[in-house]
Amino acid sequence: MVNLLPHFDPYLLAHAEKGHLIEARPYKRVYRNQGWISPVILADGRVAGTWSYKFRGRSMTVEAQPFGKFSARVQARVEQEAAALGGWFGREVQIGWAG
């Protein structure tokens, strides 16, 4: 299962230990200074990357930033989730992948 979770999603909050959610290396990319929690790509219950979006006219750009290489299945599911989000906003979605 793959989901795009927004800023401050409850799934990421109130855990004394977070090792079951995210590895140590990308931890600060999600749990940032001043209590800011980034939007994340959740793959099989674990944080696998971050994402962001911008509106441009009638379109929406989703930028995915995986923490590692995604399988074709996970990448396709991220693209489906982004398209569904765009549909909710009534916008065409363009997706970009940051390495």
C-alpha cells in the first residue's frame, strides 16, 4: 500500500520512538526544526520519501523525493495517488521525481 500523507498527518505524530516508521538517515527531512513535519510518501507503513505540490494555472505539479530507489509498483502507486489528489482539486497533474 502506498499513500501520500500531508503535513502533520496524525500517523506520524505522538510516537516516542520512530524507528518503526523511518530510518535514521532521512529522519531530519521529515521531522524538521520547530516541530515541522513534512508531507511523506508512505509505502507499506514506512516513510519512503517526501513530496510537495504547486498549482500552476489549471494544473498541479507534484514533486516526489524518494529516499531510495522505488520499485515500479511503488512508483506507479505514487503516480496514482498524485492523480487522485489532482482530481480532488479538479486539476491535471504533472509529476516530477527528485533524486
